[in-house]
Amino acid sequence: MFLLARFFSANDFLFFPLCFLLMFFIIRNRAKRNKDPKIQMLYFRAFYFKVICVFAFTFLTEFYFKGGDTSLYYQATKDLRAAVAENPDNLWVALTTQKLTYKSPLFDFFYYDGYEHDITYNYMYSAANFTSPKLALIPSFLFGNSYLCINMMFAFFALGGTIRLFKTFYHFYPKLYRELALACLFLPSVCYWSSGLLKDPICLGAVGYITYAFLNLFVKKEKYFISIVWIVACGFLLYVIKIYILLVLVLSLLIWQFAEFNKLIENKSLRSIFSIMTFAGSIMISILMLNYFTSMEAGQQYQMDKIMGNAEYQREMFAMVSQQTGGSDSHFTINTSNPVLMVLGGITATFYRPFIWEINSPIMLLAAFESSIFLFLTLFIMYKKGVKKFFTLSFSEPRILMCFVFAFVFAIAVGISSANFGALSRYKIPCMPFYLIMLMLLYQKTNLKYPGWFIKILNFAVPAR
């Protein structure tokens, strides 16, 4: 659709082995720090799976999607390289520029890059969009502007975050390492959409780093300096790229810590009072944060009065593009103005759709497969233990509650504001691990055995050792 030049060049064949070896040595170093052989195995297995996803993303981008957002980010990276090549001082300008403006010394390099319909510079007027090529600039110089290597670097950051997300829950549930590994490291769509030059790998990785840093600060009480650095750096990235993820994550982590403190109160009456105060306080904090951050430029698009308008605009654009390109029509609607039904529709779209009969392209098969797993696992536990117990148990343990809040609030946010299954598959990847972790913890808490088909999936993804 937007592709002008091919992504591949001789530099990919020259630099990718070097990039792969660098990432491999880092993974091997991190794996050796773990004395447990099964955890070492997970590091290598997750790394190899990530490399496969990088190749899949790269080749599908060129030969199936023929462009898309990632091609715009790649072209923007090339424009930044051209600016630096002409004047080395532009490197500092590029790294410190929040977004492109017509007054910027970088503007001409975007405006006259020869890209179809001059779309690159329009796209870079957004700080969120400008961040990805800005982050890609350094690996672009290191690896000869190899698109494959840039994808590898973005994927590796996401992998680092998901490994830390796994380590966060493994700290509390070491016996569930296979289930946690599946949720954090081996969900196909999560791994695929976090393996390229997009905003999504940055956001997914940032969520993992912040969660693990939070564990170090407030639970393990160690590595204070580096944990604060990760929180500040990744928090800033989320604020610039997708502020709603930061809002939902902070809310979830605060509720987790409040719930942990509440467990320490032995008196039932005081514990009940504190629970009510905790819930009310969390709601107040979230409202204040929402009002504060969405009043700023970076978050104005997430104000409630603009979300539905944006979704309707997306639907119109996807329909127009499908008609012009002859592509598959995968947009969907939530036809209701009832807030309760809208929430249910958003959750359903995020976790349980597309349904089998909604598949109209090979790419949607992956999303439909995962959605079916989530739906069947959810219905199975509700059928065996009851719908009421599903929700009451979710509030009975702080870590399950944290996963519940993050997964469902996130699902509502992206489900009602998205209008296309392809886009939704990318947007929802940060909440997918949390939802599956929540389900696994509920299965453990109720002593419910997994369905036989899920055991086969688990054995394939993370073989028992």
C-alpha cells in the first residue's frame, strides 16, 4: 500500500549474523545467571521463537502487507539518516525533537524524500509516530540501515520486557513456570506483533520492565537505582507513545500494592473498611490521572468524547482502503450506545474475536486461534466453577486482581476505540499475557484441571523437563 522501495538489501545479509550473535550472547549471559536449567531453557527457547517471529514479520511485511505503518517508520528512519549524513549536528536535533514541525531543520528531508503522496512528513507530526524512527536511528547506524536488524532490535527490547514480566509472576508462582512462560513468551500473535519496527514492541517491553521494576522496589526491595531508571525511562516512552497504557498500568500496580497491604490487616472489620477505602482511593487516583494526562497534548486523543469519533473515523478509513485496494474487509462495529453493552462489546472484541466465521484472511487465522483458546478456557472455568466464583476469586488475591484490572480495563479501552481486527490484534498485545495469567491462576486456585486440548498446547509450547 505505501511501499516504495524494497526493504531488503545486501546489508541485511551482511549485518544480520552480527546482530544475531550480539543478541545471542546477551541472552546466553542472562540465562547463565539462572541456576535452574528449566529457566535457562526458556531463555533460549523464547529467543529462538522471537527470531522466527522477526523473520515472519519482515517477510510478511514485504510480500503480503506490502508496506503499512512499519514502512512509514522505516522511511522516516532513512530520512533521519539523510539529515545526519548532511549535517552531523542533526543527530542531536533528531534525538531531542519530540515531533516533526515545518520549522524543524529536519523537515525538508521528510518533505522531499520522494515518498508516495508525501505521506511520511504528515505521519511524523505526531510525537507518538516520530518516536519509533527516532529509536530506530541508532541501530540503523550500527547495522547499515538493515531493516531486518532494526526489527531484531525492537523485538529484542520487547523480549526483554516479556522475560521480566515472566520473572515477576514466577517470583510468586514458581510451580506454574510453564503456564507463565506460555502467557508471557509464546503467545503467537503477541510475539509476532512485537517483532518489528512499530510502536507496539516498545509498549509491550515497557510494560514488562516497569512491572518487574515495581516488584524489585516494593516486594524484593532490591536494585533500587536501576529499577527507578527503568520506571522513568519506560514510563516516559509510554507517556509519549500510548499514554492510556501507562494510565492502566499505574492503576493496576497501585491496586496490587493496596491489596497486598490489605492482606496484612488481621481484623476482618478493619480489612473490609480498608478494602472499601482502597477501592475508592484507586478510583479517585485513576480519575485524577485521567483528567490530568488527557488534558495534555499527548493524551487529548484519549478523552472519552473523542474516542468514539476516532473509532468511527477509523471504520470509514478502513472501509475506503478496502474498496480502493481490494483488500479484506476486517473492520467491525459495536452497534450500541448503552455503556454496559459497549463495555461487554469491547471486552468481547479484544479477547474473544474474531470468531471463526469472521475470518476473511490468512493473517486473521492466528488471532482467531488465540481468541478461541481464551474463550474456551473462560467458558470452561465458568461452567465448572460458576460465573460468580470467576469474579469473586479474581478479587481474592492481589496478583490476580492486578491482572484482572489491567486486562479488562485495557480490553475495554482498545476494544471500543478500535475498528479493525488487524489493528486490534496489535493494540491488544500488552493485555493478552495478563488475561491468560489471570486464567491460569484461577485454574490453580480452584484446583481445576486444564482441558486436554490445552495441555497439548502447553506441552508443545513449553515441554515439561
